[in-house]
Amino acid sequence: MLDGTWYCDGWDPNLKILHRIRATLFEGASEYQRVQVLDTHEFGRLLVIDGLPQAAERDEGVYARAITWPPLLSRRGPTRVLVTGGGDGHVAREALRFPDVARVVVCDIDPLITRVTRELMPFLWGEAPGDRRLEVRHEDALAYLQGLPAASFDVVISDITDPSGEGSASHHLYSDDYVRRIKRVLAPGGVCVAQAQELSVKDASYHGRLRGLLGGAFAHARSAAVFIPSFGYPEGFVYASDDAAALSAPRAVVTARLHAAGLADDPWFDADVYAAMFALPPRLR
Amino acid sequence: MLDGTWYCDGWDPNLKILHRIRATLFEGASEYQRVQVLDTHEFGRLLVIDGLPQAAERDEGVYARAITWPPLLSRRGPTRVLVTGGGDGHVAREALRFPDVARVVVCDIDPLITRVTRELMPFLWGEAPGDRRLEVRHEDALAYLQGLPAASFDVVISDITDPSGEGSASHHLYSDDYVRRIKRVLAPGGVCVAQAQELSVKDASYHGRLRGLLGGAFAHARSAAVFIPSFGYPEGFVYASDDAAALSAPRAVVTARLHAAGLADDPWFDADVYAAMFALPPRLR
Amino acid sequence: MLDGTWYCDGWDPNLKILHRIRATLFEGASEYQRVQVLDTHEFGRLLVIDGLPQAAERDEGVYARAITWPPLLSRRGPTRVLVTGGGDGHVAREALRFPDVARVVVCDIDPLITRVTRELMPFLWGEAPGDRRLEVRHEDALAYLQGLPAASFDVVISDITDPSGEGSASHHLYSDDYVRRIKRVLAPGGVCVAQAQELSVKDASYHGRLRGLLGGAFAHARSAAVFIPSFGYPEGFVYASDDAAALSAPRAVVTARLHAAGLADDPWFDADVYAAMFALPPRLR
Amino acid sequence: MLDGTWYCDGWDPNLKILHRIRATLFEGASEYQRVQVLDTHEFGRLLVIDGLPQAAERDEGVYARAITWPPLLSRRGPTRVLVTGGGDGHVAREALRFPDVARVVVCDIDPLITRVTRELMPFLWGEAPGDRRLEVRHEDALAYLQGLPAASFDVVISDITDPSGEGSASHHLYSDDYVRRIKRVLAPGGVCVAQAQELSVKDASYHGRLRGLLGGAFAHARSAAVFIPSFGYPEGFVYASDDAAALSAPRAVVTARLHAAGLADDPWFDADVYAAMFALPPRLR
């Protein structure tokens, strides 16, 4: 039955996904974007920004692991992590699960995202708010990057919203300038990861553009994709570094590091899932 | 753009109306029915019961006048009005605008409707809650009718929900027994009005059944229809009485009584609108 | 169940009407507009132009009578009728039912409409194609009006599509120039009728603009509205003339002329329906 | 814009996927099921049975490879393949690409599927219709299996529709009896593959039941999942055999056999994709 209340995902003009909702828990706008928290039947609480789904209670852990774990599994020793965007907390939460992570800075321009998710979607944050290694800043990522000393981070995770529509808060970040500034603050051998939109048989065009941006700045770049049910498509990610080894850990190494980090029994991630993320169909590579 | 949040009216399985919503203000259930108050773009606040629209901020006055004013315009002198259902208040509100109305009893089984509309849709109630002539009871209409003395009311307005689905709180009311009990409590020459579902070129089947029920119990019955934008169709009403004059006031009489009641400048109702309500296409009469 | 195939009406961005469809019988485009003929569950075959419903098997007769009969009922003697737009045939069909009508010219720029409706919706045309009084032309209405002698028609019916979107074939017709050209070809006391979009509690803005255009050119103008189920709203019409009597026939006259024309037993139209069309709520007059 | 015509997938009552359609190319019903061929914007021509998407022009090759190639890659020498269901042809097409395949029998109860796809979706069949190794039968799979000699096939691919709703043509096939009959016609070491519905973080319940059916009959069973954009979810498959080696080919073997079969340059499948299909998140294994 269509009867009832629904949220319609704004992603694709020719393929519409309607989520049955139980309630609108929050609806508001900051100076940067419109923000909703919806209670959906299929995916629990869902954060929506400018009409697009960002994180759902039921499967946000799949996304958060995919963007966070691969770069952290490729290294050992004290690791400094910068998250641009990411004001909803779950990327920081995942990074802080790694004991070697010494510091996590989240730089998201919009304090509303943080306020709303801390209150209505606390599972996104988990134990992170009480963790002394975490710093959350609300300022423009470009400006913050500019002011940082060179080589101040080992991993930069770009978890910004999609640049759909001129009004998107992250529109200006999809540029060579943004990538160059990220590269400058990375220590040698550091890794940059970016959420990179749909990557599937049906659509890989946006992904290709972002892959090009990162591939132009770093010596090596790899694409991966993970199906996110609440998005309705496989989300793409680009991992880039000047050090090829930082982008590709052998199976035994991944397993050993998961054990060392106390993450060996995770329900959603292991060495096989890690390998499968990168096993794109030949045409999409 | 379909993007956003929507309420889908459950009325017609082959013609779906989606209302863009700004927020879900209330979503809950009593032991009788599911109740929602939605903030819609087109119609303002909308009361929804069991998935069907009941009253919208923008056009509820059209419905409330259509069901209330005709029987009150056909009579003079102290008038006692019983509303079965009607727990959302606007039928009572309209009845109380007539100075000749001496008493209005609303008998709606579900206190949740009254509580939610008093709080979130106070415009439905207007000045009624402070009016000493009003009594609101929450009990089964059949039982209440049974316990009343004969001839205790001059007008009975049946404003119950549609009997769609076995679970409807009003399902058992669509019966000969219900109509006979109403007739018993009406004084001689009294009028019974019933909201009577869609009445249009597209669908008049439910209306026909209800018209038959009332036509079997009273000597005279007339149908009327008024387009309610938030329903998406012309709502039908049946007015029945043993006194034909109570169902059909001449134009001059209507105008005179509107003046006498201080309702001559109403934006939605006058003698022409009154006549037009009853001017159904020949096939639908 | 939403499952299945649907047509979504493009009219209102905040209130979407979905029609369940059985099949797409035609989908194509002329140089002027996109044209579809859909087989819908609720309304039978439906003509859609540029995404908006134009005429449905089940209720087209209501629309066609409302735009055609009132001006023809107000006069006697040989009547020459010009229809601008109207390439789907049903306005011509209704005009030709009046024996006094001497001639009907349909001037619609788009031959595709005529071809598709003649083939797939022959009920729109009825007996009209074999009627010697009918002439169908496919050219721009503005140019055709320009070339006509003054006072060559008694009734002009503007049945053009809504001016939604720059691409609409009729966009340039909503102008003072168009109305002045119509007035010039009308004989003294002639009537101009225009379909004039939604006219309801919910929306009357477009109607108001068109009413203004006609009201500026003619001494008298009246608005009417008729609920068209397949549109989901009451369609507005404006009737304009320099002769007030041509816009308002008394009940007895209407009944007499329906009898004289052999239309006394029509299922959708009689003198009461005629009066009710004009009985708008005071606020909408 | 929602405006236009849409097909709404009937799969999930709480998550609705609407495909914009250009046209309905076929809509009909056999004695077994309703069948549509729709021309969609995103996926080209789409076969729909009983309201559910079956195969789309744009991504059918992903599904067809996933169900067909793994069992054929695990063996060498003359191979006899039985497809139950599969009347749309693409599983047979993929099987016939392997030179070692000696015979393919498709046994689908409904000749309408075959007729409609041969005419409107010939890409599903490719060169198969002219291949002498192919036999297409239209009879009940249960009865056909019953009448076969034991050990007459090496691979059985169950490509039947989902058992949603009592009316499904395949409902009676989801049973121990069906699986036992398949096992009886398999030669020693043979493989049975079954399409096994959604397998994702969001839903794995149906898949689990089918996995249980096959796991009860064979010594070994493995699950895999491949995202099918036109379904909107990862489709699950179960591969079962008494010979564990038939279910798991090492990377080098897969690559060697793809080369031997002339399939080394396929755009959608290689040894990495093969491995990734089986790399389910630990919780879903």
C-alpha cells in the first residue's frame, strides 16, 4: 500500500526511491543546508541533508567502516586523522576504535548536523564524544586546511555531502584546490579517502570525476564500492596516496591488524570484505 | 520534484493523491484508530484518521458549513443539535455560530481526536470550547442514542469516518439500526444530515448506499455535493427528514436567515452556494 | 497497492495525483508538444499534453458541455462557432449537437492532436468528422484570427492548453493581443469563452489573470467552475461579452432551449447545473 | 520531477522504487502470470512478471553471469545444463558461451515469457535461438524433473520467479520435493544453483530459507550476492553440491578457464569479481 507517509530520495530524477516513514523527528535548516531526521520503517532513523540520505540507523556502520577502516588497516603506529565534513560523527567513531589512532579532528562547517545527530541519532557517535582524542570544529574545511601546518595528518577522510545543486554546502570543495590543500597537510605516505558517490553499472559518472581529481594529485588511486541499502546503490570511495602500499594490504596483514586492533569479530568487515570492496567489474575499474 | 516527504491518501487504490508535507506534528493511535496531524504545503495542518484525510486548515470551513448550515437555515427558534462523531470540533463550531442553537452535543467515541485537535488544530474548535451550549462526550454513538429520550434533538449531524476497512471505528454505524435510533431521538420535522463520501462522475457507489439507508427511514432525502480540495473530490451529503420543507429553503428565506444569524458576509456560503450544492448532474441525483 | 504503472499529473508541485495506467497507447511529440494517450483504470483513455491531462473518456463530456453549451444556450438563430485549440474534437462535437449552429471552425496548430484522438479516442469526435458544418484547420490561432474578416463569428471558444512552461504551444496566446483579435472577429453581442484553469479554494491565481484579460476587453465577464474528476480540481471558465444578456440565461430560457435543441434528457447538464456552475463561493467571484 | 509515467516495483511494501517509463511495450497475462515489457529511462527494456522486475536491458548481463558462470567455471569436459524457469533466455545464452557445454534445456512453464522476450527483448536471447545445443520446453518443471532419467545433467540452474503471493507460478517449487528431484537428475559432483532473492544488510530472510532447503539436500552450499541496479538490491544466489571443489575454484583456475572459454575480456566478470561475489559480510554468511 502506498497509503501513509513517505520520504522520497532526491538522488535520481528517473528512479525514485520512497521510504515509508513513521515520523519526522526533526526538520530545519542551517545557513548551509536543510536537515531532516526521519524515522523510517526499513532503516530506522535516517539523516537527510538537502533531500539526500546521509546515514541510516540500520546500515550506517557499513558506510562508516568502508570509508575509515581501509586506510587505518594499512598502517601501524600513531595515526592522526582529519575528517572533513563528517559532522554526523560515525566516521570519527570508527576511527577512534583503532588504538593506534592518536587524534581525530572533525571539521564540518555546519554545527546543526552535529547538534541534531548527537540528540536524535546518538548511535552515530557512540563513545566518541567522551574520547579525549576527538576534536570537533565547525568551520569551512578549505580555510581550516589552509591554516594547518604541512604534514600534520596521516589520514584525511573527505566525508562531505554530494555536490548536487548549486546550494550544496560542499559544492566548492570538489576542486583541485581542495585536493591540493589536503595533500599539503598529509605526512609522507599519508592516505586521502573520499566518499565518491554512486559507482555501479547504472552510474559511475560522478565517481569518475572525483577519481580524476584525486588521481591527478596523488601517484596512486584506487576505487572501491559497497552497497548501502538505504542509498539504494553501491557507494563509491576513492583512496589515494603517493605510497602504493598504503592502498593495498595483503589478506594476512589485514587479518593481523584487525586482530591487533581488537576488531577481529566485527559483523560487517573482515579481510574478505576488504578485498571484495575493490573487486569492481572490469568495466568500472 | 517528488523529492521530499509526502502523505499518500489511502482513499482510492487506482488514483493516488500525494500531499507534500513539511512535518509530522502528531502520530499515534487510540484503541479505535490511527491518528496523524500533518503539516502539508497545500492545505496547512491536516487531520488524518486511519490513513484518510478528515479536515484541513485551508478548506475545512467549506466542509463544516456544508454539513451544518443547510439544516439550521431551514428552521427558526431554539434548536438542539446532536453531532455523532465530530470529535474534531468544527461541526460544533459552525452550529454554535447560529444564535438560535440552544445546545450542541458532540458524541465521539475517541477522546484522542478531541485532545489532538484542541492542541494542534485549535482553529477547528474556534470559540466553541468556551461556549456553555456545548457538551462533548466520548462514548459510542449507538449506545448514547439508545439511552436518550425520544425527540430530544431537532437536528442530528452524522459526521462519522468512512467505513473503509473492518477496523474503522465507525463501521458498525452504517446500518439501519443506527438510522432508526437517530430517527427516534429527532423531534417531529427534525433533520438528519450525514456526511456521505465521494459523490462525483467518477464514484457515487458508497453515497448511493447511504442515501438508501436514510431514504428508507425518512419520507424525504436529498443529496448534495461540495468539492473539498484536500479530499480531491466532491464530498457528498445526505439530508433527510419527514418534513420536505426542512430540506429545501427558497433563496429568499436562506438569505433572510443568514442575515438574521449574522452570517450574511460569509466568504464561502450564501444562497447561491446553497442552491448549487443540490444541483447535481441529472445522472447523479 | 502502489505496485504497477502510473501516470503522474504535472500540475501541482506540492500535490501529486497518480493515475494507475493499464497501458501507454501512444507516446510521441510534434514540433509543438509532447502527446500521450494513456489507458487509465479510473478514467479510461486519457489524452495528456506536455504532462498535463486534457480529456478523459469518463468525464470529458462534463468539460466539453461546460465550455460549449452556455454560450449556445443564450442565443437563437444561425450561429457561427470558432474554436481555437480544441484539436481533440469534443468541443466541436458538442457545438454541432445544436441545430442552430451553422458552422464550426476548429483552429489548432498541432495536427498530431487531431490524428491521435481521431484514431485512439474516437468518442471525443463522435459524429463530428462526417458533419459538413465542421472545418478543421491546423495553423496558428493568432495568424488565423488576423486574417479573418471582422464579425465573422458569433461565438469564439478558446480551448487552448495551459501556459505552463515556456515551451507550451499556447504560451503566446495568453495576451491582450489574442483577446483583441478574438473580439474583432466576433459579431456584435457575440460571446467569447475561455477555459481558465483551476478555480477553487486552493488555487484561483491563474484564473484571475485570465479573467482580467477578458474583463479588460469586454464589457461583461463571468466566471464559472465545474469539477473535473480526471483533473482533480474544479476547472474554471470565463465567459465574456459586451452583451450582458448573452452571459446569463434565466432558468426557463435554458430549459426551453435545451428542449428546442433536443438536449433535454442529457445526463450531465440541465438548467440547475447551468446555474450551479456560476454559483461560486463569494470569495471566488 | 515526478511528472510522467512510472512503474512501481512491488517488492517491498515499505520501500518503493519507481522507474520512469517511456512506454509500455507489452502488457498481458498467461494462465500463469501477468507479464509486462516496459521501456524505462534508466535500464532500457524491462521484463516484469507479476509486478516484479525480472531482467533489464542495462544490467541483465550481471545477473545472468552470476547465476551461470560460477558452476561452469568449476568444471571441464562436456557439460549438460538444465535451466528450470529461465524462459527469458539469458541464462541459456550465457551457458552456451562455454564451448564445453554440450546441451542446454530450458524448462519454463509459460510460453508467453519466451514469445514476448524473443520479440521485444532479443538481446536476452542473443545467438541462443540458432544454437543446436539448445532445447526450450514449456511444461511444469516438477513434472519434467520427475520424468527424467537419473544423473542426466551436470548443472541445474533454478531461475524461477520469487514465490511472492499465492498466485506465483513458481510457488510450489520452493519445496524439499523440488530440491530432491533436482538432486536426482544431477550426475555425481553436479552443481545446483538457485536465484535466491535479496541478500543484504536490509533483508536476508527469504534467502535464508532457500539456503536451508538446498543445504539440507546437498553436502555443501555457498551463498553469494551481486548488486543488480534494476532490482535495487543485491541479488542472492545459492550454489550447492556434494562436491566442495565444484563450489570454489581458486583464482588461477578461474582465470585459466575464462581464457580457455574465450571469456577473458568480459567487461563484467573476472576472477576478482568471482571471489567478491562470495565475500559476504560475516553476519550474512
